[in-house]
Amino acid sequence: MSAREHAEFEADCDHEAAVALRRADDAGKVAGLGVAALESWRPVMRRVAAEAVRREQDRMSTSRSRAPLTES
């Protein structure tokens, strides 16, 4: 990854989540490693989904507040 690509990646608001996902994915490739049941990830998935919804709502409200006013 070039320095420019690295800077662009870090500028993405979701870059920390992407790194965490990559690390979890890599850790899951260890042969013989014991893992928790899928159900144990439910709270994490709910938290991540709720945060994604909140970010999208924030983004949408910010974009609406910047929209030009139209005359009626």
C-alpha cells in the first residue's frame, strides 16, 4: 500500500472497523484454534449494526441541513 493509499484508507471513518475485521478474519484462520459459538457474537453484531445506522442517520441529517433552500 502506497503512502497515498494509506492516508486515504485512514481518512475513511470506518478504517478502524476494517482493520479489526481483518485481524479477526486472520485470527480465525489458525488451524485447531477453539472459537466461541456464533451466538456469542450477537451483542457485537448488534452494536456494530446500531453504530452503522447512527452514522448513516448523522450523515443523512448533515447532508439535508446543507441542501440549498428552494422557493415555493
